[in-house]
Amino acid sequence: MKLKFLVFILSLFFFHSFSQNININVKETTGKPISEANVQLLKNGKTVDFQKTDDKGVCTFQLSEKGVFSVKFTSVFYKTKILEIDTNEKSNFEVQLDPQITVIEEVEIKSRPKIATAKEDTIAFNLKAVRDGTERTTEDLIKKLPGLDINENGKVTYKGNTVGQVLVEGNEFFGKNHKMATQNISANMIEGIDLWQNFSTINGNRSTALNLKLKDEYKGKISGNVEGNYGTKNSYLGHANLFKFGKAGNLALIADANNIAKDPINFMDFYEMNTQEDIENSGSVTNIDIPSFLNNDGRVKSKSNQFGALQYSKSKKNFTITAFSILNNAQLDKFSTSKRIAFEGQPQDFNFLEQKREDNRGFFGTTQIKLKKTFSDNSFLYYNFGYNPTEDHFNQNIDRYSADYNFYEIQNKVKNNSLGNFISWNKEILNSKLVFALSQLNEAHTGSLDICSNTQLFLEDSNFLSQEYSTNSNKYAFDFFIKNKNQILNFNFHSGISYKKEVSDLGETFSETAEKRTLKIYHYINDLNVSKKLGKFDLSGSVSSNFLTVNEINKHYFEKKFSVKFSPATKAVSDFALEYSSKYELPDLRLLQYNVLYTKDLSFYQNTLLTPDLLSKTDNYKFTWNRFNFEKGNNLFFMIMYSKIKPTYTTNITNYGTFSGIENTIGKFNDRFVFLLVNDQKFSKNYTLKSKLTGVLSKNANFISGNNNFSTIKNFELSQKISTNFKNKLLQFDLGYTFTKNIFEQSFYDTTSKQDNIKISLGIRANIKKEWIANVLGEYLIQKTEQNTLRNFLIGGQVSYKKEKSYFEYNLLFNNILNLNSFQYINSYTSQLGIDESSITALRGYILGGLKFNF
């Protein structure tokens, strides 16, 4: 009876429709079924759904209403065809496609091939227009595609934003870890690359995705490679890739062991693996510390990694599974020499020179399992499990020379574990989608810090310190969603409740201090989002009502988000967008700690004025313009963003010379301006120019020893690179430069610090007789501070030899070959404490020789 009443009530609000399955059978004129054909279902010129035909040439659409639709068929090997179907008359349709006529060679030479084509929300890239035979990995191909880039963290970006996922044949591949696909799947395996701007994930979310399409010869069989390399100073690199993509499922095994600081996983990958999934793609971020051994900038004396990753995924009509497990073990040694210069007005004995040696060991792992069960009424049940253990053992020795000589021996051991479960039920009723979701997340953190010195520590009457700190957090949430699409107005409604309890224990042995704190948060949310397309405008807005109970203190606030997008009718695809959002944040448990919390960098934190009910508001304004000429392959993207945080969580810093005290307090404001201009320009048939201009301006109101201080940080970067693409030529080149400028200014000591970096690079790529492939990169790096100038010439690359149809490949890998013994790097920065300039011993150069077996 209740169910009937629910259906009756919903029918008063939503448009009436019927659930209907439409089957479309695609064949050749000879009757042979056509697989992997693109089939678009359209209503009034808008895409309703998008499918690919299976091995039998069949695809199925589920419709929420009957009527007349247009169906568009596209394929590389068949002519495009559009026909109309009337689902009131029947639900099974059959269509024949004519073979695509091959363009004669003379015409193909005279016309410039399109680099990309747009099909609704899909951008398909023509790899033949950018390949020159020197590509080794998928990452090399992506870097050549207009509008796409690989950032410093190995993530694929589009329009300045990180792409949601990198897929292989439409299936997930190690979650959001882009490098697992882009750096391990060879360029020879890839037939095509599509960018999906409205991809439906396994849990029903909408996201962006880059889909890698494989060549037929790599489907249904085991493929991959195994390599071993050894060289100077006992340097080594071992790597193995094993893939099987087929009907039985997609299997991938990746293993790596090296001592050349080659990191399979970086801190951004670690961050995302510790983010629990939710319906809205926002994810709840855990408070886990980034391990100290996740150093991926090469500024270490030595670093070794042992890495293993296994994934399996299989998608059927009624059941989908994707699961992966990753384990990384790392060891690194680091050495640096730092010089501290006290600001004018501070005691001169605050100046010091120190030598710092670090010895870090640790590991982290992650296991993710995602299951989707679809029922006969097309509702589905989705489940996600995540487990992430981490251990970090940090050891440090510091020799500090000032008015007196001081030494510090520091040991910091940290263990983190997070365990999450998420389950949702998704059902389409009438024109609406209903989602019920339950989630649970447990986080456990334990840390110990031991410091030994020849001087008294932190103004205490002791040369020793032994601190234990632990937190345990449990969070439970229930959410309900209604997502409705109709011709008048689309809207999503979300209502949810969550409960989180955090307990922390802090104790220090020698001072005999102890503190136990508990933070309980009840969060009730009701959110309404509406969107509408008016001509060439896309309008959307949302208002979220939030009610918090924090340790029996009640708070209520509204969060808002609005956006306007305009897409004019031009030959090149162009759009303008303006966005505004407001967000509130609570201080976390560590910011609320009353007793002193010591850190491994010889500082201590203590809370003042912050309370559990304090909310910090962030207003964010963003304007973007994107112009993509698919005919020529030119792309221009411009973004300017302004963020204001008020009030902000800031610090009151006191410099004690040998250490610093930091009080968490309330600041007046924190402003941030971001400017980004990216231009990919293809001129003539053989040259591509990629340009990037970024600027960041941050202004922060903080305190120094109780005095008001205003800090300003300015970062500027300009880079350009011109690349060739000469068909059937032996040599290609990449010529570019990068200029960065960093400026720090603050009011209290009227201090300014600057550092300029200039990097000029020349890359040579060669493909000789399809047997020799060489990639050599030379860089001239100039680092300039107010005190020093450092110049380095860096040469690295790889040369490979492989006979055609041979399984074996001979490799020579080299890096920084002009500095095989040592290499120095300057890192200059300014904080409220003073100016620090560090000379870091970076990874020495190496030359490796080895053999790779491809199968």
C-alpha cells in the first residue's frame, strides 16, 4: 500500500513515462554483424543515450518514454547513417551500413587530416595525424594531442582540470591512477583515444574520462613486456607489465623495482586513493598524512622502490566488477645544507647554518573493490570497498651551527589505516532517478616522535622529548537523491544525515602532559540543484541548507553555487563560462588540540581562540573561455579565478632561533588569484607550438609574535615548446623554455625574497628504419636567488633497438650523465621566521643498459 501511495505522489511531480527496451541490430549489406559501431539515440537534436554494438552487432537502449527518435550510426569503416524510429510501433530495429569508401592517396596528401572530431559530448582524436614513430608510451601520444596535457603529477588534464579517469576499452583501470595506464601501456597498443565529457561511471555518477581504444591484435590474448636494466654505481631498474583484455575480463599486473628514484605512485595518487567515493563526485577526504617517503622530485641522494599492482575488471549485462590492489615499499636518503638569515629586527643569533640527513622507510597499500548488480527492472545495486594501510618511519640527524653547536636526532613513526564501505541502490521511476546510499568510514592514526639533543628543547628543562599521538575517527552517513530530467527544468534534490566521532590522545613522557579530546559532529543537509538550457545558454544553480551539531553546539548555514555557460555558433567550438560557489569548513581535531603538539621539523603547535563551532567561508569566482578548432587542431583555453577565505585559520608564529612556536588562531582574510592561459597551435603540417602562462597571487593576514602581518606570495610561469611532426623523416625535435619567478613579501619585517628559474630544453627524437628509436633531452637550468646563482646542464634519455617482428628490445637509459657523482639543487624560500636557502644533494646521474622482452 505504501509503495502504491509513493508512486501516486511522485506522478504528481514528474512527467509520465514508460520503461521500454529498444534493441537495434546493425549489419553489413552481406548480413554480417558489425561490432564496435557507435550508436547515438537523439530526441529533438539532443543526445539521449550513447552505446556501442556488441560482438553480435546489437545494442540496447532503455527509454523512459515512447515516441519518435533519431538514431545516428558512425564507424571508421562504414558510412555515417541517420534514421528515424517510432517506438510506438515496435521495439526491435535492424539497419544495414554501407562500407566506407577509401580516400585515394592523392587527395589524402593534399588535404590536412583532422586531428580531432566532436560528436556531442565525445572528442575523438585522430592519432595518425600526430604519430611520428618515436612514441613509446601512451603518455607520449597524449602530450601531442591538442587541449590535453600531462601535469607534473602525471595526471591527464583538459581545460585546466584533471580528467576524472583514464579508461581502457571503456573499463576502469586502477581507479583514478592515470599513470598506471599512460606510462605502462605502450603506444603501439593504442588504436585511438576519445575524450568523454559526460561519462557515466560504474556508480552512476557523471564525470570526464579519457578512453584508450586498443588495436584488435591486443584483444583476447596475453600481452605485455618484461625488462631488466643495470648500470653505473649499481643502479638498476626492473619492470614488468602483463595485460589480458578480452571477454573473460580485463586483467593487468604491473611490477617494478628500481633505485633510480622512479616513483610509480606520487602523493596525488596516494591522496585520491584515500578519498572515499560518494554520489556527488566530491568524495570525503581523510585526514591521513602524506608519507615522507613519497618524494617524487628527484631531490634525494638515493631512493629505491618496490612496487606491485594487480587489477581485474569484467562487465556483463547484469553484473560488473572492478577491483585492484597496489603495494609500494620505499626507502630514501636525503642530504641538504641550509642557511638561515634572520630578518632585520630579530636577534642575530637566530642565524644558523645546518646540515640535515634524512633516512626514510615505509610502505603503503590500497585495495579497492567495486561491484554493480543490475536487475530486470534496470535498477541496480552498487557497492564499494576500500582499505588503505600506511607506515612511515622517518629518521633525521641535524647538525646546526650558530652561536653554539647543537645536534638533533629525530625519529618519527606514523601508522595510518582507513577502511571504507559504500553501498547505493539506484532506481528509475517515471522521468526520475532515485538513489539511496549508505556509507561508513573508519580512520586510525598513531604517531610517535622522539627527539634527542645536546640543548634544552622547546624551553623545557629537558634534552629529550617523547610524544605519542593517536586519533580514531568513525563516520556514518545516509543520503537520498532524486535526479529528474524533463523538457521544462532539470533538477536534483539531495537530503542526507551523517554522524562523525573523533577521539584523540596526546601525551608527552618527560613533561608528563596528557590530553584526550572528543569531537562529535551531526550534519544534516538538504540541497536543491536546478539546470536549464535556453538557446545557447546553459544555466544551473544550487542552494544547500546545512545544519550542524558540534559537541552540542548548533550551527546553520547555506552553501550556494551558480554557473552560466554560453556557446556561440562559430566554426570553431567555443564556450564561455562564469561560476560562483561558497563553501564552509570546520577546523579539524588537530587544530583544536589544547596541549602542545610537537613536530619533526623542530616546531610546536598550540591552539588559541579556535573553537569547534567556528566556520570558515570560502567564496570562489571563476571565468573560463575555451576555443577548439577541430579542423586545424588548435585549442585556446583561458581561466581566471579568485578565492576569498574569511575568516581564515591562520597562525601566530614566534621565532625562538633554534625552534619555532606556532599558535593556531583566526585570521582576517586569505585571498588567492589564479590566472591560466594555454594555447596549442598547429601551423603548417609539421609544427606544433604549445604555450602555457600561469600566475598565482596569494595574500594572507597572519601574525608574528602577536603583531599583525600581511604576507604576499607571487608565482609566475611561462613555458613554450615547439615540436615537429615530419612524416617519414628520421629526426624530430622539441625546442622549448620555461621561466618561473617566485616572490615573497611581508609587512612586519618589510621583507622581500625572490627566486628565478630559467630552463632551456632541446629534445631530439629519432626513428631509424623502424628499428632504432632514440629520445634524448638536454636541459640548461639556471637558478638565481638574491644570494647565489647555480647553473646546470642536464642530459638524459633512452635509445632502443628492436628488429621488426622480434620479441627482444635492447635499451640504453641515461639521466644527468654530466653529473654521475653528485648534483646540487637550490631551494630558496621565505617564511615568517626568516629566509632559508637550501642546497640539496639531488639524485646523481646514471647510465643503464638492459633487455626488454615483448610478448
